[in-house]
Amino acid sequence: MNVTIFGATHGTGRILAEKCLAAGHTVTALVRDPAKFDLRDQCRVIQGDAREAVPCHEAVREADAVLSTLGAKSPFEKSDLLARAVPAIIAAMQQEGVRRLIVLGAGGWQPRALDRQTGLRRWLFDAGARTLLKYPIESQRAQEAAVLFSPLDWTIVAPTHLTNSAPRGNYRVDAVALPPKAFHIARGDVADAIYRALEEKKWIGEHAYVSW
């Protein structure tokens, strides 16, 4: 399978790229600085900015699926990355005839995402959404608006708080809301959930809320 990954340089995207390569898929990665991508010798690398049309078209051309783990570097700074990049990716996919899109989102801010959490947890998240998490949620809203209203076969993998701890290989997935007592999950397990959605053609047109 030809897989294009946006956000492959580090974090969840780097793990996902390694997982796709290990499974024998051909990986194309759009990166701003190839020198910072340690898997560059194993991938087809396109240098460019995901907010721009030309590199997006080049990256998704002949792809069977597109995976995005893009996100702002800092939760405390306003960023236009998702608001501009995701529509650019979707437009390129439509023009190139690519239908399968899986993006990394964030669980918790959607209307029903916290339905299975305690009242205190919902209150704390609501307080955070208006203060510390204001900019990340703004970015996520922009991404989801673009994805949900696209004609693509999309999936949004929406984890709870991400950690860099070792993956367990065992996590919960729900299409309606975060599972009860959803506090955190390793990036490696989120990468696995994205990969499973790709390989097993799961959760098309749905959110996949993931947590330990």
C-alpha cells in the first residue's frame, strides 16, 4: 500500500511511519526539514509546508491512504497549522482521487466526548477549555470542520492525554465518547490505533476515541 504521512518527523507520526514501513508499505512523508527525519532513507520524502497546495499535491499523488498526525508544537500559542493544512490536504486528495483519510484529533472537547466521565472531570475539562486548552481546541475545531464536511472516507482518532511512556498494546476504543476513566495513553498505542484503522478499514466516517 502507498501511504502518505503528514507529521512523520516526530512523536506519534514518527512511530506511525516506522510501523507502516515495518509492515512493508511504501511511505511518503511531507516534511519541512528532511535532515530532521531519521527515516528519510527508507521513505519517499517531499520537502515542503503542509499549508501549501503544491507540496500537498505532490505528497498525496498515487497514495492509497493519507494519515495526518499534524498538530501545533505548543498548546499555549495560537497556530494556524491545522486550520490551513487540513483543508489543503483534503483539496489535494480530492483532485488526486485519494479517498482514505485518517487524522489524529483530540478527545474531550466534542459535545458528547466526556459523557462517560465523572461530573468533576467534565467540569475541570470545561474550565481548561476556556483557559489553558483554548488554542488547541480552536485548532481541533478547525480540523474537524474540514474533515467532517469532506466527501472522503475519513476517520478521526481522538485520544485522551498523550504520553511518551511505553505502549501497552492494549487500549480501549469507542466511537461515541471517551471510555470511562480515560486519563492517558501512550503515543505508541495511538499510532497503533491509527494503523489498525488503516489496515482493518475500521471506523470510517467515525471518531475513534482511544484511551487505556
